[in-house]
Amino acid sequence: MSVTKEKARKARHFRVRKKVTGTSDSPRLNVFRSVKHIYAQVIDDRSGKTLVAASSIDKELKGKISTGGNIEAARTVGSLVAKRALDQGVKKIVFDRGGYIYHGRIKALAEAAREGGLEF
């Protein structure tokens, strides 16, 4: 049985998710990336609700980014999710990188969210 990159990423994600949970005090910032886009959600796992979401396909970002699959788009999505979370009263979060390596687009999104006012 061969292990693909996606299966290995999901195994890492499930292993981390055993320990990382979002509460109402500090919800979880989850990141998902595809080849063309990047998505971020702030989730309260105890109530099972998504508090805030942002992605590179939001209508608000139409025209601001050329493509959704690069570092520039990740920075824009990170600052947008931070702005929306602060509007909802969320300041402190737990970062869930989704099994991805903390590098490139994931790192850019996290740093933009920090600069936007979120505390990890």
C-alpha cells in the first residue's frame, strides 16, 4: 500500500487535531490550501460552529489578487480573516495548519493574521 502526500498530510492533521481544539475563549484558525486557492476558518469546536471564514474566492477580494494560489493571496486572506475575527470579538486563537508544513503560503497567512491583530 503506497502512502500519497495527501494521505500523509491527513494523518498529520488527525494526529494534531487530537490535541488542538478550539474553545469559545480561543477558537481554532484552520487553514486549507488547494492548488488554485487558500481557505481559512475560525472555528469553535465545542459548539461546532464556524465563527469567521475567508478565502481567496471571496467577492471582497475580487480584483485585489490575480490568482488565489500564491503567497500574495495567502497574505490577503490572512489579513481578511484577522479583520473579520476582530469584528466578531475574537482576539486569541489556536493555529491549526492542517497538516501542512509551516512554510510558504501557510506561513504567509499566519503572519498576516498576526499582523492583523490575532494572538496565537
